[in-house]
Amino acid sequence: MNSKALQAVVASYARSAIAAALGMYMAGHTDTKSLGMAAVGAVAGPLLRALNNKDTAFGIGASK
């Protein structure tokens, strides 16, 4: 993966994490631990899919 592609992936994960934390914050949950857990949860699914070498659509197992 080249550096531009990596930057795009990282930016996508960051947007997801920020959106999840912002949604929690706007709903009134201001505890930093809860906001952090929401951010982690937002990127967990896509990250696990990217790391799955049997998934041929995305990530490690994708055709080049």
C-alpha cells in the first residue's frame, strides 16, 4: 500500500471515530472513557475486516 492510500485509510478511520464520539457527546455522554470506547468501537469492525486475509474484497486478502 502506498503512502497516499494509507493516508486515505487512516483519514477514513479517523472520521468514523470522530463521528461516533461526537454522536455520543451530542447525546449527553461526556465521560471521556465512554467517548473513547465509542471511537474504538467505530473502527473495530472495518479494522477487523481489513486484517482478515480470507476477505477478498478489502484489506490483506484483497486482490491487488
